[in-house]
Amino acid sequence: MNRKITSSMSAAPASHRRNIYENTDEEYKETNSNRRTDYDKNEAGSSRSGQYRDEPHYDNNSDDEDESLSVYSEELKAFQDWMKDAGYTGYTRRSYNHDVHEFLSSHSVYGKPLDDLKKRHVLSYLSGARSRGVSDSTRNRKHAAVSCFFKALIEMELASHNPAAGIKKAKTEQNKEPLYLDQSRLTTFLQSVDGKYRTRNLTVFLLMAYMGLRVGEVHLLNVQDYNDERRTLQVFGKGRKWRTLPVPEAVADVLNTCIRERLTPWRDGEQALFISQKGSRLSIRNIQQIAADTFDRFQSDIEPSRRLPYSSHKLRHSFATMLLRQGTDLRTVQELLGHSSIQTTIIYTHVSSREKEAAISQLHVELPKMEGEEDA
């Protein structure tokens, strides 16, 4: 693909659709019921089969009631209903459900009445997670899940207090430069895409790298979200918000080819834009693994210990970085990325080492004369 890809803003009215978050729950179970066999090496054109890099592992039955937690069955069911009613995405519900199950199964909590739990029980669970090596952000997510659980129970009159309230968040790294690919390395990465489903996989990466889509947003795309005549894409993102994105001409060409070559779904009426080789909506984990395999090929000439921890989300970082470096204003980048707060967008305003060196080189350094040194 040698065509130059450019991007510009345009607007189009958002369309209405069925509640895709509800429907993707069933699709998630279908694609993840046999997680280790769902991802086939042919999906990414790779012979490697490894761990998923971006997300924690969830047990196959994480959405089902754990028999050992039957004492909390009413509360867990109520929490699921509360999250659905509040509009939480299927993926967030699974994440929070996993964390809450883990909390209730922890040594300091298991079997205790919920109203007997105190802050020390929550802190014991969180410190245990820390001792297993989870990151600060993951620790904070687990804390948020537990706090959300008790908030829901209080609203539904199933609990009297929230023991997770008032516990401070862990401090996360500040001002760390996001990992990204510059234009030349991004082109090399895209050239590493191969295999039987190359067109599909290339389209997925182009949408993230040149339109800034999140992995979950790519997963949720339906065929009708693309308007070929207007060359726009309707994206359903975080916070249940739609945004309309212009599709760069070169990306549109590949996207049209992808739609023509779209695999036949096994279920009638399936509208997913990206279909797996098993005939179901391409799952988030499949997308992440396809990206992981492609990044492995991209860095195959580098020693494993020196390879950078690229992931599918780094393509979105690359998109934001490229826009800002070509002078796009921060507000426009925020709209393209679908950020609710411009503070989130600011993390992409990092300055490269080359730019720092260029700035320093402009300084004229005058040293004081040393003692005994004569005028020239």
C-alpha cells in the first residue's frame, strides 16, 4: 500500500441502532467458551500461539455464578442487573464481575456477611493483588469494581455501607511518554501484516492507526456503520457516545475491499463488520492477539529482551501523536479520539528526544573564563 493517508474532519448525523452492548455478551461467550482454541494461528498468519497481552485472563465461566459464592448469589445477580441498567458495556461488566468474584473469594472476605466488611478487608484484597504483581492501574480498577459493587447494593437496599469508600487510589506513573510508532515504523509494521486474512487484519490496524479507534470500537463495528458515499464511519465508543469520523481515501479503498471479501457469518442477520474464521464477530481478544503476532514479526530482527512492549492500543497512540505533530489542535484530536476530557488527550503532547535535542542545540552556551586563562 503506497498511497499517502491523510485525515480531515467532517460531520454527519449519528444513526440509531439496537443495543449492541447487550447482543455482544452472547457473542463474547461464543467466541470465548473455548478461549485457547478460538484463536487460530491462521487469523494472524502466524505459527505462534501465546498469551493475550493487553487484558487479564478471565475464567471461562466468569459470567456464571460461582458455586462457592452461592451465599452472595442475590447480591451478585443484583449487581449484574444494576450494571446493565446503568448502561455499562459488556466488557466492563465482565471485568467488574471478575474482580468482584475475586474479592469475595479472597481469604479475608470469603463467607463473611457483606455488612460486616470494613476498609481493612478491601485493603487486604488490594494489597494481595499488589503482591501478585498487578500494575497500579489494574489495582485501581479492582478497587473501582468493589466500590461500584457496594454502591449498587446500597442503591438496591442490599447493603448498608461501602467499605471501599474513602480508600485512596494508587499513584500511577505521571508524564510517562506513551509508546507509539512514527510514520516510517508504522508503514513497516503494516507491511508485516500477512496471512489468509491479511485484508481484514490490515483494515483493523488502519482503523486504529489512521482513525484512532479503540480495540473495543473496532470489535463493535457493523457493516452499516460505514457510509461509502460520504466516506464516513459511525463509531460507538466509551460512555455510549457516537462519533462520526471521516475515512481517509486510502483507508476507504482497503475498507471497501474488506467488505467485499467479508467472511460469511454462521448466524443469519449477523451485521459485524469483522468476522472470525469461525463465522462470529471478531472478538476483542482475537484482535489483540492478531496485533501481538504482527508486532512479533515486526520486531523479529530484534533480540526478545530488547523488543518494545507494543500492543494494539499503541496504534491509537500513534494516531494521536502523528496528528499533534502535524499541528492539529488539541480540541480536534480530542473529538477524533472520543475523549470526554481534554486532560486525557494532553498525554499525547509529549516531546520526543530528537525535538528536545533540537531545542537545546539552539542555545548559545557561554562559559566563564577559567582562572589564569588569558584573553584570546
